[in-house]
Amino acid sequence: MDLPIADAHRAAIRSIERVVAESAPPHDPDAARRGITTMLEGGSVLALTGAGISTDSGIPDYRGPNGSLRSHRPMTFQEFKHDSGARQRYWARSFVGWRRMSVSEPNEGHRLVAALQQAGFLNGVVTQNVDSLHRRAGSTGVLPLHGDLDEVKCLNCGFVENRVDLDRRLVEANPGYLERIVVDPGSVNPDGDITLSEEQIVDFTMVGCLSCGSIELKPDVVYFGENVPAERKTTLKGLEEDSRGLLVIGSSLAVMSGYKLVRCRPAGGHHQRRPQPWRRQGRLEMAHPGHPCLAGTSRCLGTRSTALGHQGISGSAVSPGPSPGPPASRFHCG
């Protein structure tokens, strides 16, 4: 790699290695539930979800207690784009891992988010995940901040192909390949690939772009070391401006694209910052899948809307302030 590319790769590695530890003891689930319920009742809440919401669908997260980063480092964009061997490795591993990703189903967390949106409590859903499970659960207008594994884009000509169609071509080009590999279903990584031996990687045959024939095909997702496309940033900004609160579910916010939502934005100078709407009002709630407080929130809200007959996500509420009203409180449910 030349120097700028190598620098970008190293920056991506630093992002991958960033770990966010718990900084507050757990709070009472009832207090967290009340905070989340109060915010949702006010409406115009933007939901941001991370890998933690999909773990109950069999897709591991990166930074959780059993996260894939403990045994697997994702490929950076610089590696994928500038190293043909890295692309061969990715597609061989992804070809096998796709068996698991393609059959993953939405869980109660995804369905709860969809129900909250349909009942009018959420004005948008933004996800850092690339698994399409929010859309399949019934959420509408989902903004996949990091893209979607369902599409593949040619780096040479820009042609886009559906992943299911590409998979059919890969199966035809690799007769008997899948049958020769024994896979542990629990070993699929959040980015959809699985560890293979070097011999298995070399034995894999990649197919070319349907438009130009190039084998430089890339899943239409944002890799570490790659920027979120400008049009998605514009869409996110609009959702941000239209929201009075932010509900974060299943994300450590260790990745900058999500973290930017909860920090103040520049307001004209390097040292001047304009608070987000939810910071001005003290309305940031953070939820962790697997805890009873958000399930309780859904039941509480369900008394006001029959659309909310769901349970399954739960979490912590964090209201960091400053707020124009009483001092904001902070909740955390582990």
C-alpha cells in the first residue's frame, strides 16, 4: 500500500480496536422504563440500532461479551480494494457464511422497533447493521447507515446486482464446494463471512460483473476505513433535525458514524458546538437487548396503543442534558 492508503488502513484498525467499557453501575429497570416511556410518549423519536439487536437472530455482535472481535478482525476497505488476495478471501468466506445470514429471521427486538414506528412513537429508524432484519420485521424507510449485504456493487463500473442472484452464479461456478466444508453455524461473523483454511480459499472460484466482467465486486456495505455515502449523511441529518429524542438500541457507539449522533455538532467555530435537539432537551435513551425494562416499556405504551403487543428489547435510559427544564437524570440497566 502507498502511504495515504496505509495511513487510512491504520486509522481503520484503530477504529476496529476501539472498545467502550461500562462506566456506570446498573440502575433500577423501572426507573429506566419510565425514562424511555416518557420520551416515547413525547413522539418524534429517532431510533438508532447496532449489532446487539441482532444477536438473538443468531448474528454475533462485535464488541459484546462474546463479540466476534475477540477472535476475528474485519477486513478494512483499503485491504479489500487494493489486495486481490484479500478480495478472494472475503468472497470465499462470505459465500459460505451467506448460508447462515440469508436464513436469519427478525427477533422480538426488531418487531418491537417496527411496532413502535407503526404506532407513531418513532419518526425514523437508523441502523448500523447490514442484515436487513428491520425491514423484514416491518419497519419502513429504514436508513441502513452502513449499507446492506443484500446488494453487491462492481468497483469498476458501478453495476449493482442482488446478492441472491450473485449467490446463484457462485453456486454454479463452485459445484460441490459447499458440500466439502463443515461449518459451525455459530462461527459466522457480523459482516457475513466465516473462517476458512487457505486451501479452501484458493479452491474458490469468483465470478465477474454482469456488466463489465470485472471480478472487483464488493458487498454494498461500508467497511471500516470507508466513508458513509454523502446521500445517507444528508438523509440522516434530516431525520436528526426532525427528532426530539434519540433511542439507541444494541450499540456501544464505538463507531464514529453512530457516536456523532450523540455528541454536539460544530456551530461555526472549532470550539463552539451546537447541541443536538435531544441534548438540549435531555432526551437521549440507550437500550440494551435482553433486559426487561424496554419490554416493560412496550407493555406500558401498549395500554395506549393496541399496536404494541410486543416484548423483547430492553435497556437503559440515559438523559445527559443540559436541559431547559429540571436537571436531566441518567439511567443505566446492564
